[in-house]
Amino acid sequence: MIIRIINFLINNFIKIFSFKCLMPFYKFLMHFSLKASGYKNSGNFHITGESFFLKSIKKFNIKNSIDIGANIGDYSKKIIEITNSNVLAFEIMKGSFKKLKLLEIKFPGKFKCFNIGLSDKKEAKYIYFQDSTSQLASLEKNVNRLNYLKKKINKKKIQLHTLDQFASNKKELFKDGIDFVKIDTEGADYKVLLGSLKIIKKYKPKFIQFEMNWHYLFSGINLFIISQKFTNYKVYKILPYNLGIVEIDPNHPDNNLFHLSNFVLVRKDIKM
């Protein structure tokens, strides 16, 4: 009886305040709620919470890391400075790669980079970008539908590879294993993961960071699909402003929002 009364009151409250004129206000509230929950999450490493995340995994003896979609190397640099890990970095855009290459001089013996694009198979595809150093370069053909891209979209054909193929040809680079994998490829993260299944199975990295964003709305990929491929891992979301990370249920629709957010697959034997 009490539950029925409460439901009645809630439904009438919603009915009273469900006026069209209030929709912009609710949209405003939703925007800040999403930001506080780790969605629409962009900015410097303090705002995104990635600095705190790297500090929190340092204690797990992170010796070897992979940065896929490294751009000009800002995150690779953070990985090295915070965890003292060695880093192998991959970046397909030549303009970004020229700047990324400078980290080999800054961190001799700890950093090595490759001008290679990674995906789920070896093939030629178009990449769409605003300029040669853009952080938003993407393989998603519907990139023109993203309203945060204001400039003219250019495209060029590139050759893609898989991390499994690369590791098979460069075994010496992986002889000490992999502890941490970071992927930021503007919508191709899941395909990169599919092309890395053998090496992930072999080396069992402790942490795999990836990004969920608007691109997945077009491809149909979500957290549920990703989690089904990595059943030995739990899914965490990185919260903004260095507030930590929180375990989430990848099956719940509230966690499968197509807004910019950073997630981490954490190996199940690791206690965060």
C-alpha cells in the first residue's frame, strides 16, 4: 500500500513538471549530471581523472605499457613520468608522429614509437581528420555527423595492421610482457582490441584503458559487447577531477551512453 502511494505521488510529480518549457532546464541539469558521472569527459589530465588513475595503478608494478592512438605523446609522457613504465606508442597521423618521435630523445630507452595504424585486420581504409595533428582523427565514415567538429573534414587512405601481427613480427619488443594498454582511436577502440586478442590472452595485461564516445552510436558497439570479449576483466569508469574510478555494470543501459568517457578493463585478480 505504501509503495503504491509513493508511486502515485512520484508519477503526479513528474506529470506536473513535464512541461515542454522546462525541457531546456532539464537538459542543462542532465549535462552537469553526466559531467559529474564521468561522461562528456575531456580536458587536461586532472579534469579527465587520468592523472589520478595512473597514480592509482603505479603500485601494481607497471613496467611495460602500450599507447595506441598516441597523437603527440602527452599521455605517453604521463605514463612514463607517473609510473616509470616503458612505453610502445602507435600513431598513424604523420604530423602528430613527428612530434611523438621527439619523446624517443626525451626518454631514451624508455619510449619507442611507430607510425602505424592499428585495427582488427590488415586492410586499407580512409581516415578522416581536420588537420595533420588532430586528436580527433577517426576511421568512422560518419564523422561529419559529430557536431563538435567545426572545421572542414579531410580524408586520406591509410594501411591498417593489427597489434597481434605487429607483436608476431617484433617479438623482442614484447619479451617482458605488457602491464597496461591505453587505446584512444576515436571510435575504433573495439576493433583495435579485436586485433589484439592473441597478445592480450598471452600477456594478460593488468589494465586496458579505452574510450567510449559518440562514434559508437554509428557502429553499434557498446560496453556490453566489449565486456563479453573480456570476461576475465571487470569494467571501471574513470571519474573526472581526480575523484577516482568506480566499477560499473556493463549490462546496464545507464552505463552505455554514447558520450565521451574513459573506461578501464581491470583484471579480476586485481583489487582496486
